[in-house]
Amino acid sequence: MSAKGYGISDTKNWTDFKIHEYELKTAQDDDVDIAITHCGVCGSDVHTISGGWGPLNVKTVVPGHEIVGHVTKVGKNVKDIKVGDRVGVGAQVGSCMSCWPCKNDNENYCTGDGKGGVVDTYNATYPDGSIAQGGYSTAIRAHQQFVFPIPEGIKSEHAAPMLCGGLTVYSPLVRNGAGPGKKVGIVGIGGLGHFGVLFAKALGADVVAISHSPKKREDALKMGASQFISTAEEPDWTTKFKDDPFDLIVNTASSNAIDLPAILSTLKTQGKLIAVGMPEDVFKIRIQNLAGNGCLLGSSHIGSKTEALAMLKLAAEKNVEPWIELIPMKDCAKAVQRVEDNDIRYRFVLEQDIEKN
């Protein structure tokens, strides 16, 4: 089965998308074929196609890993998904299925067990050599483990960006206890950070939005933050939390310009800072910055299927709606450029226009 998508072949011309036709991977008994209707635009797409995270792994990359569409075919082993269902695919389409993480609802941390490990949705290859291509396209074929039914209460254009952007913050929030009685800080109010505020609020936490730009204040408060901190306007902002520190902070910023020691100082004893923004350069930190309050610094990688389904259920129940701009898929070049320019409130979603699905 073939598909068509908007592809990039040269990181120096990373907005020069061309229609690329390609074959989907060989169908297996656990696979689900999906006709794509919507795909979110993620900051990861820009980092990848621009070469910020290194050279392309395949000759032509069709990006996109926030995919929603309708099932057109299922393999004989597929359970709980049928032709016609509305489903989504996030940033992962493969794992070994046999290592300890895979067997314990942590397939997003697959170690490979000698069988290939995590397969990203695009700019990647399967163990058999097939190329994985993403959602700026007409169709995708994926293993049922990485296909998520979308609840009726969520619009497709809202579900799409949840499947990477939403899940990337939802997973560390729930794994680190965000909920009633907990104070949670979200650093960086962009595409990821706005999901951080929305989901931390939906989980019942007291949410503080932290941003360099004072322009995000009104938006963050509308999203559910109880407080907004502009680090540019309030250089001594950390003193506000000396007597009421954070249980958890999720850093969504992909810049090295943030004052990491200052942020760490606002955590409770044994509090946690989880970084999900992925800068293109390295962070430098002194261990002394962690020792004063015994805080813990960690990261997180997307989320598991169990978490994705729970996130979608919560979104339907709590009416979580991301702030999006819906545009035709043919305008993907404009979208990635505006993401690079931080000119979006707060996620782009592409609507299928190559074929009517």
C-alpha cells in the first residue's frame, strides 16, 4: 500500500516541502491501517527537519507524529479496534514488545532486548529496514499497541496535538504525583507548556505558569493557572516560593537560557524538576544546585499507551481543549516556520488536503 506526504530531503531547505510518494511497511497481523484526517505540528518536527538534532536518518522525511484518522484495515490479531473507528498515533510506532519496560507498560522506554528498540513515527527505520514516515500524509500503518481510540467527546483537531504534545507532559505529571493538594510549576508557556497547564489543572493541582515573556499572562490564567510569573519582569521571583515551594516543576522550554539553579531553588525538599523540552545544546549544572534541598532532576519520554488512553479519557471528561490553529496540510511550510518563530498560540493542526479521508 502506498501513501503520499509532504517531505523534506535537505535540512538546509527545511521548509521546502515536496509531495513524496512511498510504500507503507509490510502489513503484519497486529497492524492497523489509518487514513489520516489531521496531524499536529510539533516542535520536534522543526528540530528534526532543520537538522537541529542531527542529520536526517532517511533520504526523505515526512514529519508528523500527532496523527488522527479513520481505520481502513486491521490485521487478524488486532483487538478493540475495527474498520471505521477514529484513532490516533503519537510519536512512537514500534518497540521490541519483550523487554522489561515493554512488558510493564513502559514501551516508550523500550531497551530493545536485541530486537531493535523504540521506533519513532518518522525519520526512523523498522528492524526489517522499512522506513517509518509520519502524518503530514494520507495514510499510516502502525502496530495496534501504538494506535489509540479517540473518545467521542474530543474533536479530531483537538485530539491530534495531545498525542505527542499532550502526552509528553501528561506522563511526567501523573508519574510524579500531580493532583489535589500539590503545587505544580510549568516552565515555558508554549506548545508543550500550555498542555502542562491544561492537564495539571485537569488533574486537580495548583498550577503556576512560569515564562520569560509577560505576554503569556492572560492566556496562562485562562488555561487554569492560579498564578503567572514573568521572570523578565520579576527577577527575584523565587522569593515568592520560599515558604510555599513546589512539589513538582515540569520544564517544557527548549532553550538553554533558563536559570536552572533559580528554578531548582523553588522546589520542596526532595521535590522534582522534570525536563521535557529538548534543547539542541547541553545544559550545564553544578551538583551543589541540587544538594541544598535534595531535589531531583530528571526527564521523561512521551508516554505509554496506558497513559495515552487515560489522558484522552481525562480530556473528554474534563473538556480539555488545546489552543490550536487549524490550517490545510499544504501550508505545512508556513506552519513549521511560524513554530520556529514562536508565532503560534499554541499548536498548529494540519487538515488533510492531499486526499479526502
